[in-house]
Amino acid sequence: MAKTPKRPRDTNQLAAFIVGVATGEVEPPKTDDGKDPAAVALGRKGGLKGGKARFEKLTPDQRSEIARVAASARWKKF
């Protein structure tokens, strides 16, 4: 994991840095999370399909059982 640049610790320096970033005088530090944008886009696309595809495959009885278990878990706390 790459380290992100540290912000100034002094309150006045930090305030000046924030104002500089807000006004565009200072460029905000770039962070690279190391993820491939193409892979992130593909994962997002699959995530958007997942719930709907699962719902279409389940029978009404299976959906009812899942809902029953979820409701039981929710109300078990009280």
C-alpha cells in the first residue's frame, strides 16, 4: 500500500494549506490506491447486476424463506 503525503501538523500551516487547495494556489496531493480503473469498472458492472439476477433465479418460496430469516434476525435484537 502506498503512503499518502502527510498534511502539516501545525494548525496555521494546515489552515494555509487548506485555503491554498480551496483557492487553487496549491495542488491537492494525488493519491493512487493502486487499482486498475478498468477492473474497477468491470467489478462495478457485475455488482449492479448481482441482486437483480439473484432475485430472478429464486422461486417465490425461496424469496419468502430469505425474507423470513432476515425479519427474524432483525427482530431478534429487541
